[in-house]
Amino acid sequence: MGNDAGSRCFARKMLRSCSDSRFQNLSIKGIILFAALASFSILCGCVALADKTAGSASGTSESDDKTKVIASIFAPYDLARQVGGDYAEVSMLVPPGSETHSFEPTPRDIVDLQECDVFIYVGGESDAWLDDLLSSIDTTDKRIVRLMDIVDTLEEVHIEGMQEDDEIVSDESDDEHGQDFEERRAEQDEHDSDAHGHVGEQDEHVWTSVPNAKSIVRAIADVLMETDSVHAASYDQNATDYLQQLDELDDQFREVVAQANRTTVVFGDRFPFLYLAEEYGLRYYAAFSGCSTQTEASANTIAALIERVKEEQIPVVFKIELSNHKIADTIAEQTGTQVLVLHACHNISKDDFVAGATYLSLMEQNVANLRIALN
Ligand SMILES: [Zn+2]
């Protein structure tokens, strides 16, 4: 564990230095050399393992023939798994149960990445380090799928009451209640460029809207069909079947919102659901934006969320997966409401992973929890 963490740290530090050091080539060579050495020792370990577990007389693994796909996080991992079916060996870079925003790759991860046929990643703020890594390895023999290139992205929104990463939110009056979302967003954009002088980041949680997930599935299917044309018909069929299930999921979200008593949701947590909210017409209030690194909310932020829950008699305070749920618990205690999970599918717990949770099963649970929260 200690060694593992140490190598992760080392690998990540090397990567970081790639982007901002003038000894860029040296750093990249260092990491590749380090990965190569790690590869050698890991390969030795793997041969020993394969000898023990090989079922066939030849001792070669069936997975050698499969198209090797690596996805950075859970959502694209599962979508690729659905399309890949029997002919792709899909793995996830971030281990189940770990926080995706602070992930540190091991040298082994880098070796795996060098050896895969298809690599799928988000392309957002929190995995920007992968851009550096990809530019430092030979990718001519692999296909790279970047989710943020597939769909129309939206700028991260910091709505009134939401705590900024670099400031404690001021105690502004919330007379903007009921204001149209577009108006609030426009004002916030103005606020961002005026007050902070930074260009808003594009929100990276693109897979939380089902139509976006469908676009991603089509893109993955195209890439697999080109990479492994022998099994193109199978990938195509898997994608067609799965897209039909996603259509049904999409209908469920639309139906829940159309039949709801309210369209406002409150998150005592980060809010990685911008695409979901925009797609299905949800208004939202949250402690932090999508990929905020903050976990401690100010008293003002919590008070504003409590007031919102009371004012609109909202029955559910949401938290997201793998969260410490402290803020959601506090709001629920103060308002006599219940805490439910809206799962953003960044990653899943080890238990859920073993139990076979999928994007579809998690999103169906989201539909059920939304139904409670909106009525
Ligand atoms: Zn995120």
C-alpha cells in the first residue's frame, strides 16, 4: 500500500513536471523509463500469475485476442463495456471506490495505457494530466476517444449561493429566487469575467445527460468497429440494443420531470449534474460546483441551502456518490428532510462494482430518487 501510493505519487509528480518544466523531454523520458522498468517487474509478476491461473493447455489467455480498451472513469468504462461485449477487454483506469478528481496513476497504469488499443477519457479539468501523458507516448497505433469532443459542452455554472473554490461566498440577498435560469447564468458569466478575470471552464460531466451518453456510445461503437473490423457487426448490434435501453431511460427522466410537483433540487454537495439539469429542465442549488475541491461549506452557503429547502418545502437533500455527506446531513437535520444519492457515475464503490452496477442501473436509481425529490 505504502509502495503503491509512493509510485503513484512519483508518477503523478513526473507528469506534473512535464507540463511546467523546461526540462520537459527529460521528465518524459524519465517517466517512460520508469514505466518500462515497472513494466518489466510487473510482467514477471503477471507471468507467474498466468501460469497459476491458465486453464487452457496452451497457457495463452483468450483475452490476448480481444481489443484492449481502457476508460479513465466509470461512466465511459461501462458504456464501452456494453458496446464491446464479448470481443473487447474493457478496464477502468481509476480503481473502484477511489476519488476520480485526485487520482494518481501508478507506473503500471502508464504501461497499460501504452499497450491498449483504445483509450477513452473525459478531457476536462480534472484529467488534464492525461493530455500531457498522451502527448508523451506513441499513440499512432491506438484510438483516443475524448468525451468532451463528442458532445456540445457547457460552461461550468456558479449559481447564487454556490461556494466558489477561491472565495467564501458573500452574504448577498437571495432576492433572485425564481429568476430564470438563463438570466442567472448570464449574470454569473458576467460576474466571473468581471470579478475574477478568468474564462469559465467547460463542465466535464457530459455523460450525466442521457442524450450525451447516446452520442458517446455511438462514438465508441464507431471506433471499435474500425479498430476490430472482424467483429464490427457484433459491436454494431450491441450499440443498437444498448441505445434502445438508453432511449427508455431518457423517457423515464422526461416523464418524472413532466409529472413532478416541482423542478427544483438541492444538493448539500458538489453539483456534477449540469448536463442532466439542462437536458431535463431542473433548477438546482448546491454547495459547490461540479468538480470543486472544497468539502467544507461556509455557514452562509449552508444557511442559504437550508432556507431554499424550507421555502420551497423540498423533501430531499441530495448528496453524490463517495461523498462524506456531512453538508447534506446537516441540511437534512435542520429541515427534517431525507438525504438521497444522485449518482454522477464518476466512480462506484467496490461493493457496487462487485455487485455489477452499471450506468443504466445507477441512472434508473437516479430516476427513482428524483421522483421522490420532485414530489
Ligand atoms: Zn467531476
